[in-house]
Amino acid sequence: MRRVTNLCIPALALLAITSLGCSAREKSICDKLITCEGGNDKDKDACVDSWIQNTQVYEAYKCGDAYSKYLDCVEASSICSNGKLKNDSCSAQSQAAITCINAASAYGIK
């Protein structure tokens, strides 16, 4: 029984850290996506996790500000059109974030 407890503590700590990284902005974007395109709670959780992971990558390359501006735009301007969430007005912010990470990385984003 002690071994199980020892394994649970790190898992709970990881869950707590992951939860702290979750912002309302990522949840809002995923709420819009699920409302528009459909899905369940697991789909929403995967969506939020994906946005958070992207945020962490951009922050690791010191491009968090550019990516944050992109997220702000996506949250504010995304619209549902024919069952697809569109954020066409965010291309400048997206390109700025991609340019930043490409400059900081030896591999870049393709």
C-alpha cells in the first residue's frame, strides 16, 4: 500500500502544476471550439492541454508575448462558420509568433 501512495504523490503534484498553467483564455477558446464543432469533455480537455503545451513551448523560446497576442486575438475574434471555428483575422499575430520561434530555434516551425 505504501508503494501506491508513493506513486500517487508525484502524479498529484504534476496534476496540480498542470492545472496552475491553465488559463481562462485557453478554456474560452476551447469552449468556442466545442460549441461550434462539437465534442465532449475529453475533447475539451485535450484542446485545453494542446493550447497550454503550445504556450509552454513559445515561452521556452522567449516568444510568450507574441504567442499571448495571438491567443488574445483568437479568443476575441473567433467565429463559428459552417460548423468550423475561424480566426482568419489573426494571421498577423500568428505570423509574428512563428517568426519569433523560428528566429529562436535551430529547427523552426514549418
